Amino acid sequence: MPSKLTESKSKLKSKTTGPEPTVEQQLETLQPLTSSNHNSSSNSSSNFNPGNFSHEGQNLPTFDPSQFLANNLFADSSTLPKTSKVEADKAIQSIQEKRETLRIVGTNLQLNTDALKVGSLSEKMSQAAIDYSSSKIGTNIKLINLEAQKVNYAIAGSKLGQVSEKLNHENITLEGLRLETDQRRRFWQEKYNLGESRIAQVQLAKYQLDAKIGAIEAEAESVD
């Protein structure tokens, strides 16, 4: 790594003796140095270095300030390339315009993100509406079942009333049968009494007849 740094320094010094290098030339001169620093740091340690990393196969450029520090504070000892104010202003203007382009892209991305978020809210609202409709249908079904149960309850009450009336009818029939039983009992009792009375009359008539016959026989004997 020191040899590459020295080589980059010599290239920069050789360029300073000639015409003023452009920004592109200076960046091309600086790129091998940063790349070599990146490779050296990667080979020297397996630990993660927050200044040098790759993301999904993309090697991201890094800046290591230690490679460009001025070792001699009393001289132009930094290895940074030189850039004129005009070239710097031009490059910064170009970069700024690119950043404005990125600002447009970022704003559109934010717009699309917000649109998707609103769309997600719309879908959630639709899902909530479906859930509400489903719950409403379930409520209506329960109301219909409730009305059906009320009808069944009324039918059961009507049937209970009919059975109660039938019970009254049967009780009336039972009472009638009981009265008829008593009537039949009295009928047969009277019939029995009548029979006994007739028997008594027949016996009395027979007794009277026997008495008359006896009297007649007694008179007849007295006459003889």
C-alpha cells in the first residue's frame, strides 16, 4: 500500500509541473489509490469495516481521510488532487443538477409510496366493509331465527291451549260419566227397591189369601 501511495503522489507531482489537470483526470488519478486502500483494508482484516462494504454485489465507493491528511503542516503535503474554482463550480453545478434530478425521483417515489399507502387504506376499508356486511347478514339471520322462534313459541302456546281445551273436554266427559254412574246406581237401587216392594206385596197378598182361605175352611168346619 505505501508503494501505491507514493506512486500516486509522484503522478500528482508530475501533473502539477505540466498544465493544470482537469477534474476528470484528478479523479482518475485518485481512484486507483482509493481502490488499493479498499483492497488492502479488506485483505488485512476480516473484521467488518464501516468505511468499506458491499451491498448485494455493489461495491460502494468510500473515502478514507487518513490517506489524504497533510503530513507536513508547513507545506503542501496532502495527496488530494488540485481543482480550480471554475472547474469545481462547474462540477458542483453539474452534481447539484443531478441531485435535483434525484430530488424529483425521490419526490415521485414518495408520491407513489403515499399512493400505495392510501390504496392499502382503501383495501382495508373495503375489507372492513365486507366484514361489516358479513356481520350484518349474520345479525339479520339471527333476527330471522328469533322471529321464527317467536312463531314456534306462538304455535306451541296454541297447541298448549288446544290440549288444555281437550283436557277440559275430557274432564267434562269424566264428570258426566261420574254423574251417570251415580244415576245408574240410583236407578238400579230404585229398581231393586221396586222389586223388593213387589215381592213384599206378593207375600202380603199371599198371606191375606191364606188367611181368607183359613177363615173359609174354619167356617166350613163349624157348619159341619
